[in-house]
Amino acid sequence: MNAAAENPFGINSKNYPEFMGRCSEHIVRKGKDMADYFTESPEPDKIIYEVYEAESQANMRTALTVLKPGKVGTEYHMTKGHFHEDPEAGEVYFCLKGRGIILMQTRDGRTDEVWLEPGSVACIPPLWAHRTVNVGNYDFVMLAIFPTDSGHDYGTIEKEGFIKRVVEENGVPKVV
């Protein structure tokens, strides 16, 4: 896309469905797509999350993730998680709706997490894998902004897993 032809736009907790409608890519992850990520087997046809990705704005991509509420066993619904293929690419997440956690880890085993609620932001530095988890009773909706050429390495997480998980313990979310 020619940068001179791009139009500015804003996304907030009320107009994000309009943004979803203008996206060029829509990914739906169901239980059958996530079977190797949970410790128990999810319902195969249940939608776990959806991603809507817009055309690039200059050198940035914008994506909206809608992570459905629910659990598989005691684990809260989560995204697959990924590293970026470009080791210098970071990402920023803005929480628009719901409650959740971003779990992060490095290849050498360091971990961190950021709890999100509407209006909060998580800055994910380069070299950190990241996965989002819905710990609320409603859709967890977040906007992600990342470099166009950052790429996604889902294979490492699929093969090696995440060090930490978020489970319900005594009625509350707990990172274990």
C-alpha cells in the first residue's frame, strides 16, 4: 500500500467491530486447532479465539484478537503464543475489553506476565514469546501493533510449550 494513500483511523472499546469489518485477514482458532496447547482435550468445534488483521499502515500491522471466555479443564482459554521471526521486533497490546494476562518467556527460560484490563497496555520487548489468556467471564479483546515484517514463529511454542500456565484455583486465576 502507498503510504500517501493511507487514511488515519482510531480504535476503541466501542468501535472495534467496525475495525474488524475492514480487516483483510480473519483467523478462527477452535479447540481442534488448540488440542496440543492445553493439558486436557478441548471441545473440537468450540471457538477459543479469533484474530482480525488489517492491511499494513506504513511499516506497522494492526490486529485485533477476541479471546473467548472459558476453560479447558482448569486452564483458561489462551492463544497459541509465538516468538517473532525478526529478533528485533517487539509488540504492543492494548486491552479494549475484558480481563486477561499476557504470559511471556525468553528462549533461555526467563518469564514474566502482565495483567490487563480495559485501557491498559503491555509492551512486549524483542526476543520474548507471548501468549494471551482470558481470565474473565466475557470476551477479552485486545489490539496488537507490531512491525509488518516481524513474522510469527508458532512452531517453537507448539514444539516446546510455554513454561507457565494460567489455571483456576479456588475460584481465582493463578499463574503456575
